[in-house]
Amino acid sequence: MQWMTGALVAVIALAAMPATAQQTSDDVKWIAACVSDNKDEGQAAPVVLAYCTCMNNKMPSTETRSITQWEKSNPRTMEACSREAGWTGK
């Protein structure tokens, strides 16, 4: 529960960022879903949030699949975002 609380606070903070870096409400929704999908992967909440944000930012704005679905067909982007976020293991 504490992990999810931290992730939720991070997603809210993401939405409150300055306009130059602010994600749309749709982005925040997709990032939150990705964070939820990855909550049991053994990573700290900020790492998962950074990973999900990176993946969201790399996806085309016309993409309709979730981040979790999209990452399966884009392994190089997944690896790059994992490195950028500091994901360990796997």
C-alpha cells in the first residue's frame, strides 16, 4: 500500500509540473496505468514512474495501445527507458 501511495503522489506531481514539461491528462492516465502494471516488479516507485514517463514520451501521440502493450513490440525503446530510469535486474 505504501508503494502505491508513493506512486500516486509521483503521478500527481507529474501532473502539476510547469506547463513547459506538463503531460496531458491522457498522458497522466496512461502513465498511471503503466505504474500500476509494474508495481510488483521490485523497483522503487520513482524508477517505475521514470520508466513509464519515458515510455509514454517515446510513444507516438496517435498510439492507442497502453504503454504495457506497446512496450512488447518496442523492446529497444523498453531497454533504453529502463536504463534511463535506473531499472535494475531483468
